[in-house]
Amino acid sequence: MNPNDDPHETELRRLFAERQRRDEAASPTYERVVLRPARARHGRRRLALASCAAGILLLTLLAVWRDRPGVAPAPALSTWKAPTDFLLAVPGSELLNSTPTFPDLRRL
């Protein structure tokens, strides 16, 4: 340590060195970092296989459930009628559903 150093600068250097030692102690080893992609790839493969199996199981259960006897088929969406449709039937609505006809001025 240089006697001309500022005490604040010395304290900052000590704090930074302590922080660096803590960071080095908390960081993973080289082998762990190098081997991590292989382990992650293996985990992703397992996850993909598990999600495919779950999807196949879900589709199978859905197909079996739909083919049960006694289950009424769901009504088609085209036959559904909104319970508030009567509110749209207002007097003069035929004016909104047609275009007006104008006389042909060339024939007059």
C-alpha cells in the first residue's frame, strides 16, 4: 500500500476485492458450466416426450368421451339464437336492410 493513497480509495479497493472473492466463491465450476448444455438438452428431450405423451392421452380420452352412448351431440353453432335478438327488431328496420331506389331521370 502506498502511503500517498487516499483512505477512501484504499477502502474502495478492499471492498471491491472482497466483492470479487464472494463472486468467485458463488460462481459455478468450469466442469459444471461445460456439462450444463448436455444435461439441459436431455431434460428438454424428456419434456418434449412427456408433453407429446400427454397430448396423445388427452386426444384419446376426448375421442373415447365423445363416442360414449347416451351423450347428446352438441348443437351446431349455426342454429344458436341469441336471447337478446328481439332487441334488434325495431320499427323501421326494413329501411336499414335495403337500399333506396331512385327514379331514372333519363326516362322522364
